[in-house]
Amino acid sequence: MSEPMTCRQTLAITSHRVLAGDLNEHETVYGGRLLEMLDGTASISAARIAKSVNVTASMDQTNFIAPFGLQDSFCIETYVSGCGNRSIEVFAKIIGEHLQTGERYIGLTSFLTFVIADKSVSLDKIIPETAEEKMINAGYKKRQAERMSNLKSQKEFNASLSSDYPWDI
């Protein structure tokens, strides 16, 4: 078992200024670009507690709340919000800032799950300290149960899918 860690010890933060190349046809940051950056930042939080090779298993409850435009910046904040035996839940939020006014806003929230590849590694619980961390961590067991139920359904669904070439059907 690893040593218990606080959410703060797993905190990863990346800041970005929105550039023209980040925009889609709506002149907001392309969602796929946000997800790529989100996964990269969240993987740092997971690695801080895992101290072992781990992989992204899922992005759950990803909510696009408000867009980011050309005169904005955004800050991705992630930290571990729960641990199973080898699974790591990471909470993520992206905070936007209108650089000309200083107004800050929540633009996206998500929970990501990472899995440690080495079956001999076991994790301890994460320790929340702030009011936000405590509120988020309090829902971990419920979210974990939902993920396990969804995983079973997903496996059944996947077993019914075809990998044949569609033009051969």
C-alpha cells in the first residue's frame, strides 16, 4: 500500500491562452482540443499518486459549461478525488478568464478514471482538506458504483458490435 496523500499533493495545473489555431467554426476552443489537454493534465494527478504506469480508462460526466474565446485564457486544475484498489478517479475543472475584464468562470468539469497496469500495486485512500475537495470526494463511492455498473453494460454492448468491413455486409 502507498502512503496516504492529500488531494492537494496530487494537484496539477496548466494554463493556456486561447490562440486562433485553437478555435472551431464557432470561434470557440475546439472541444477535442480541450479534451486532449484535459487528459494530459489529469494524467499528472494520477501519476502523482500511482507512482506506477497507469492509463486513461474513461472520461465520465464531462460537462461543457461555457465556451472559451479568442481573448480568453483558461486554467485546467485536476486532482485525485478517489481511489479504488488500482483505479484512480481524477476531478477536473477548467476555469476561463476573460483577459480584458478579469472575469473568471467555470467552463468545464469532468471526472476521469485511470487504471494502474501493475496488479501488485495497491492504493490508499486520498485525503480531502478543502470544502470543495470534501464535497467532491463524498460522492466518490456512488460514482464508482455507477462506473462499475456502466462497465458491465458496456462490455455486453461491445460484445454485440461487429468489426467487419461495412461494405462486406
